[in-house]
Amino acid sequence: MSEARLQSYIQNTAHALLDDGKHLLLFIAQGIASFAWLWPLQGVYFSVANPSLLLSVRPALLKALFSSILIFGALAFFTFLPQMAILVLVSGPFAPILALLLIGAETVLIFSFFARPLLLTSALAHVFDATLRARGQGELVKSGLTRTRSPRAAAQIEGALMKPFQALSSDGLLRYLATLPLNFVPLLGSAAFVLYNGYKSGASWHARYFQLKGWSKAQQQAFVDRRRAEYAAFGTMTLLFTFIPLVGLVFNFTNTVGAAMWAAQLEAQANLIDGAAELQPPEPDSSKKSDNRRNDDTNQES
């Protein structure tokens, strides 16, 4: 490769990277400005303000809490020092914090394999539906349940409810495992890990909402594509909550509450737009307009 060609290649690559960086920064800014990352926080507040919501699924909640403490404690006991020793070489004083973050990520990964045996699907469904009802969307839940009474539809809904546990799927497991070593890169690696997996998993928290709506995959994809930055912001915040030591997995319930609250707002906005469209008077037919003009002209001539 000649020197001129090499220089041109470097310049083109630099311009491409600069454009990608600008698009990434714009995407992140859109996600922050959407305030969708606040919904998991509102889910926590709503759960505390309405304790009966989570107390109604107390057995599943206790299972998640016990599993979170057990898995995180075991990983911290056996792997914290070795992982911190490696991180000290690349991250310096941030090693203890990054080691805890890494253990939190590993806890989520291991917990994914036990989500089905712990029978969390029905509990998450109950929490999501109860939140929708509490936010004035009981009709959506009623119509959705009526539409999904067949055994096949029920199985599809169960699969949808488990989508937030992305490690249960083969592609999610591979993605999670492939990006886990990013945490060994100082600071930027952990940020990239959280942002990427949050981006990929954000829309999955509304899988139940899409099922209740009865949407096809094409409709779901179109809906998500219009709100990609919002879902990335939401998914990133939910992921950070699940990394909290000892109790992180319990936040799957409050994240579900936040997702349902967001879905209720989206549904209310959609109903408002549909109602406004129905109230608009129909436009007069252009052919009738022309006929009326002809009649007026004829009357004037006579």
C-alpha cells in the first residue's frame, strides 16, 4: 500500500469514527432528554408507596431476595479478591468498585438460569397487570387477557415475561458473556458494557405490553424503532439497579412496575390522540364542493 493510499485510508477511517461518535453522543443525549431512565426510579417509589403491590407476590419476592443474597455472597467470597487483583492492574484505585460491578453482572447471569424454576413468570405478570390497573388501564388488561386465553397464547405470554432475563436466550447469553470482559477495561469498559446491554434489553421490558396489545412483530419493531433512545435509557437504568449488591435481583419487580407505569402513559397518550382524531369533523367531499359551485353559478346566471 502506497503512502498516499495509506494516508487516505487513515483519514477516511478517522472521519467515519468521528461521525459514529457524533451519532452516539446524539443518541445518548436523546435518551437522557427523554427522561425514560426515570421510570425505574418511579417504579421503586410506586412500589414503596403501594406496598400491597409487591406483598401480593411475597413468595416470589422472597425467592428473588434469597437468591440474590446467596449468589452474590458466594461470588463475592470466592471471586472478589481474584477479580480485584486483575482489575488493580488496569483500573488502579477503581478496582474494588469495578469488581463489585462485575460480580453484580455475574449474579444476573447466574440468576437467569434459575428464573423459570423460581416461578417468577406469574409473579411478574401479576405485578405488571396490577400496575396497569392502578394507572387507569384496566380495560387494556381485560381486553388483553380475553385475547390470550388459549394455551398457545398463554405460553407466548410466559415467554414474553421472561425476556428481561436476556441470558435465558442463546443470543442473549452469548452477548452477555461476550461483553462481560469489557469490565476489565478501565471505566470506559464498564460503561460500554452497561450501555450496550441496556440498549439491547430495554425494549424487552415492554414485551408484556405488546402481548396485551396483540401486536405483530412488525408492529412491535416499528413502535420500538421510534423510541430506540428511550428504551436504551430505560434498559441501562434497569441494568444498573440489578447490579446493586445483595438485593439487585429484587429490582426486577420494581423495574417491572416502572415498565408498566411507562406503558400506561404511552397507552393514555395513544388513546388521547385517537380520541382527538375521532372528534375532528370530516373534510367535505371535493366533488360535492364543485357541484355546489356549479349550482351557485347557474342560479346567478338565471
